[in-house]
Amino acid sequence: MVEYTPMMAQYLNIKAEHKDAFLFFRLGDFYEMFFDDAIKAARELEITLTKRDGGKEKPTPMCGVPYHSAANYIKNLIDKGYKVAICEQVEDPKTAKGVVKREVIQLITPGTVMETNMLTERDNHYIASLSHFEDGSYVIVYSDLSVGENNIALISGGWDAVMHELYNQPVKEMVVSPELPETQQEELTKTLNITLSYQDEITFNAEYRSLCDNLNDERLVQAFSRLLNYIEDTQKRSLDHLQPAHVIELDNFLSLDMYSKRNLELTETIMKKGKHGSLLWVLDQTVTAMGSRMLKKWLDRPLLNQQQIEARFDVVEGFLHGFMERDALRETLKSVYDLERLAGRVSYGNVNARDLVQLKQSLEKIPDLKAILRQFDHEKITQLSSELSSPEELVSLLSASLVDDPPVSITEGSIIKDGYHDKLDTYRGASRNGKQWIAELEQKEKQETGIKSLKIGYNRVFGYYIEITKANLHLLAEDRYERKQTLANAERYVTPELKEKEQLILEAEEQSVDLEYNLFLEIRDQVKEHIPEIQHLAEVVSQIDVLQGFATVSEANQYNRPNFSKDRLSIRSGRHPVVEQVMKHDAFVPNDILLDQKTSILLITGPNMSGKSTYMRQLALTVIMGQIGCFVPCEEAELLLFDQIFTRIGAADDLVSGESTFMVEMLEANHAIANATENSLILLDEIGRGTSTYDGMALAQAIVEHIHDHIHAKTVFSTHYHELTALEDTLDRLKNIHVRAEEYEGNVVFLHQIKEGAADRSYGIHVAKLADLPSPLIERASTILKQLENSSEANATDNSQLSFFAEPENLQPEKNTVSQSAASVINDLEHMNLFEMTPMDAMNALYSLQRQAKEE
């Protein structure tokens, strides 16, 4: 049996309780790690791996980080998805018998970080729990500890619905039952990149009764309890800032599946995974961090309630018309710090004096905000003003107690104002008077000894001393001072009188620092009592910030207020809000769109790179902007309230899951077909291109027909299969539109204009030319195309070639019995200019001829 030293035995016992975390074991001024933790941490943190005698035959692997700079190392590990258990001494080493008692005082996990350096200012930071129930339902609970926000969503659509809900949510850590199937656990960790933690205990903790009072469903209570129990177990501190659970009624919001969130690039781009180039990048004209976070939440859940949307429009319109007042409002908001996270830090116990000064400065701006809002001649804005209330008592407390520029540390003094506390003033007086006495003593000794370089100094080891350089020792009278320390170039001395003053000064300073710390804790506890007020204030300020941001971006980009209709979507001169911003010198070409009772499907054809996908995306983004309460990029708009948006835009292999482009297409198309309603918007781009021509064409046509006949959702369907344009003749609510392109001196010019009717041809080779493919390759492709076109023209007169498209009996009328319909077919054939037809044109013509023949 291996024998360990008492300290190592203590380490191993604590580590056994935190097997899934790095144990930062406090030894003096360092956090140390041992065994596998040390090996792994040395690799992840790029620090030196050493060894220590742990009381066994082989030395123990060991590495450590300084206590005072541990935060950055911890952040590094947390960012990589690891957990860190902080183990501290919990008794005074001076009074300890044997090994100093140590305990884990906090478990820092990816979802529970509170330190400012580990949080992104403008992003929420969620830890979530997932619970599955016997009826097949799931409950997801989101908690952002940094602001105290709690949200709960009941999911009844199965596991796929869970994944669609979680996609794009800023969840860093998910608490689940160990019994959750491994396939689902793997999907959470790999597909969504979420750190998993486990909690079996779902028994309700009465301490959190106030957070659950509005929950009438036992499933919600159990799911919330799972998360609260995990947070309590790991954080081991006050959670007074946690807000009551808010139930998200998913049916009250426009639903966006994971494919649409990705394809529409609402908050980040597909390629670079960054904000630049996303809809958020365009719309985020907020001034405060908490306003930016609220905007993201609104983007994630557009409204379905027209009354709520119109209320937002009203405020945006009021802000839009008051330019001067809005400018003053933005300037004032710049002085408001992150009230949400300041409240969280107060409750959590990691707030410092600078944080409280920021809180004070923010609260002092509330009267200014109210005054500015009252200047707007708008009822809804005036109502927002009435919701702003600054806790004056708290402002007075912070103004009277804290210095204006305190240090970061709360344990080294200099944070409390003179005059706030009598006893503190007494200590400070003694300390200051003592230091003044020492300064006077120094001048006196210089005069009496004649040594101008004589000085009185201080260090923590020897206290106060009189220092005389060796060159001046001959001027010093014997036995004047008591020798204390010898240096290379000087001697240090003390006197009984200096020692006495030293004791008085140090006692006063020590007692002053201790008293300041205790006074600060008292102030913090008083601030805690105002946390609900601060949180409410933060919510109202955030709303004001988002809505003024909508007004600012609407004015800058000429957005207009839309109207809503029950059966008609009409956009005049619509634009893509993002594309027009990234087009530096070129003017964006606006386009109209109309979907109503007569037209529920638009079939759009045109060359690649002509703007079909942009046209489709701008429709979806316009709808989303309207349903979050922002004005929209067009001259005029009449919108429908959509319950869901489904998109299949863009094609890419999903290499991680091993799915091809075509499989991704089919999965996304199937999700839309299976879940869309007549109140949904479906955008399908180039369905079927990932397989053979006839397979793809057949699937594309079947999908269009199914949506038209069974779902009745408003749909825009782009295709490169020109044959599908014939569907306009058979589907009464389908209409052909196309993107204009013209040829000029052998080159194609994309006009990006949407026009009625089908495109007359494709321009694949011209697009390849624009992509700078080699000239010989382009010339060879043109030659091959002409050969194919000539072959198609020759085959077009051969009935054996037509048999693929028409039944033989329809093409072989009885001898000398040519019907009127057949005569019309023959006449059309005779007048076709085959030399100017593409293969696609020829197939369209043959399809039309077949229909004429069948009518007979």
C-alpha cells in the first residue's frame, strides 16, 4: 500500500470529490496541481511540469500557477470547456493542528463564470438544464448567473425540437441526468459544443420558493430544481440576485429552426462565425452592453402578437422623429454601466469598490434619462419615462461612503471617504499624525547630526528605520541610535521613540484597513436590498436602448414602418439590410415582392450569381425585422405575421456528421415540409441540384406540388431547372418570376432586377468566365455547348428521342387523321428556331408540345 504525506492525502481526498475538474490546491502563494491534473494542465496552459516528493517511491508530477495571476489561467481552461475547483485554506495556519484544513470554496465551470475577464460584455452566458419526462416532453431551463436571469421552455416536439431550440443559444454548459441516452449526450457535446454536467437531484429546495411561485406545471418545477441544485452545489455562495423563472411560451414567437438560424446569418456569419456581416451587425446601434444582449434575445424570438409589435413601432417612430432628443439620450446612455451584471456581482460577493462607484454613477444618470424622455412629444415614450425610478437612498449611501477613485482591492484600504465613520477617522488621524511626526523627526535629525542624506524609511520586515550612508558615519555621535541592520553602503538604526511611534502607526493602519473592509461588506449588504429595483431598472433601460437603436438604424438606412395584413405580403423596393451595407461603391438594386391569396408560391429562375438567394434572404430578414419591432428596408411594406420560417439556402457538405450536400438539402426540405403550416414562410433555393438531373427535377417538382396542394404556405422556390416553369400552367397559385440578365458584346450583365415570367436561358459559362476560369477552358466549354445544342436540335425532329417525354400513342396518330391539335403541334415544330435554343429551352418546348398533343 502506497503511503502519502498528510498533505497529499488531503489533496487526494478532495480530488476524489471533483474528478471532472482541475483541482487548484492552495499552497502559500500558489495554486498547485498534481498527478494527471498536473500533466494535463501543463500541456493546456503551457507551463512547466515539475515533480514533488509526495511520500511514495516515485516523485509526483506537479505544476502550479501564482495565486495573484490565477484568473487568466482559469479563464484559459474554462474557455476550453474544462472545470476548475478552487481549494482554499479555511482555518488559520497559526492555530491549526497538523495539516491546515482546506475545502473547495467554488467550482468554476463554463456556465457559471462570474468574473468580468471571463464574460463577453455584449453576450449572455447561459448554463442550462435539460430534463426528459415520461410523456415525451422535454424542459430546458436557461440561467445567466451573471445577471440572475432564469427562463424555462417546455418542448413537446421531440429531440429534434430540442436541438433546434438550443441552436444559436449562448449555452456554455448543460446539466442533465446521467440517464440521458449517450447518443443525445454526444449530439449536445459535438454538434452544439456544450460542456455536460450531471445532476440527479430534482427535489425542490424550499429556499428558492419565490423563484418558482409562478410555475404550475410539476415538470417545470423539477427541471428548474435540477439546475438550481447544481448551481447551489457548485457555487457555495449567495444567489440573492436570481430572478423568478420566466416561462417562454414558444407558441407566442416566430419559430426559426437551426437551419434557418444558420442560413439567414442572424447573429453570426456561416463562414467566419463572426458578428460582422450578420443582421445583428447592421441592427446593433445600442449604446449599453445590456441593450445589446436584449437585442440578441429579440432577434432570437420575433413576436407573433401584432399589438406588442405595434407598441414597439410606436416608440421607434417617436424616437425617429426626435433627432435632437435621441442624440441626447444616446449620450446619456453612454454613462450607464452594465446594471444587470453589477447587480449580479453584488449578490455573488465579487463586487469591488470600483463596481459600486460605477453603479452610483449609473443611478445618478436616471433622472437625466427621465428628463430627456419627457422631452419627446409621444405618449409611449412618456410611459417609459415613468417606469424609470432611481433608488435615491442607495445613491446617497454610495455617494457618502465611497471615494470617487477607489483601488481594485477591497482589502488594502483607501476606499471609504473621510467623515463616513467616526472610528475610521480616528484611526486615520492617528496614522496621518504619526507619519507627520516621522517626517518632522527626519528634518530634526538632519539638522542635529548635520547629515543631509539622512532619511527615515519603512519596510514590512524591519518597520521604520533611520538610514545613514557609510560615508557619513563619522558625523554620527556614538550611541545616538540603536543599530538595526547593516547594508553594503549604509547602516540602519532605530530609537525607542521611533519604535513607539511605529507601533502606534501600524496599529492604526491595520485597524483602519480591517475596519474599511468590514464597512465595505456592510455597504455591499445594503446594496443587496436594492437588487430587484436595479434589475427592473436595467430591463427598462435595455428596452429604451434597443428601441432608440432601431430608430437610429432606421434613420441612417432609410427603413420604413411596415403595416400588417391577414392575407397579403407586399414589399415595394425591398432591399437586403446586410448586403447593401457591405456594398461599398455599388448601389443595391431594390426589388418588389407580392404574395397573396392568388399567389402563394413564387418560382424564381435566372443565372447563378444573379441575386436569387439574396432576394430570398432579404424577404426573410425583412419579416424578422418587422416582427421584432424594427422598421424595414424598403419604400413600403405590407407584411404577414408568420409563425415559422424555413430556409434551404446555400449548399455545403456537413463533413462533421458525414452528410453530403444532397442529404443536407433533403433533411432541411423535409423539416420544412413536415412542420410548416399555412401561416409559415418557406424559402427553398436550388432543391435537387445535389443529385442527377432527372432525380433532382422530379424531387423539386414534387416538393413544389406538395407545398402548393397540401401545406399552402407562402413560398419562394428558386431553381435552375427551367422545365419547372411549366408548373405555372398547372398550379393555380404559382407564379413565375426571374432575375434579368442581358448579354452585351459577348459578356453577361446581371441586372439583379426581378421581373415576371420565366428566365429565357441559363448563363453558366458566363458565370464561369466571371470566376476567372482559364480562357482555354472557357473556349472549350463554349464549343462543347454548341455541339450539345446542335445535337439537341437534330434530335428534336426524331420521334424516337421524344418518346422519353410523351407516350407513343399520342405521337402516332392514325394515318390520314390529323386532328386540329396535332396540326397545331406540327405547325409549332416547323416554326421553331432550333439553332437559338438551349437544351433547357428545347426540353421546355417539348414539354409544351406534349401537353398540346395530350389535350387531343
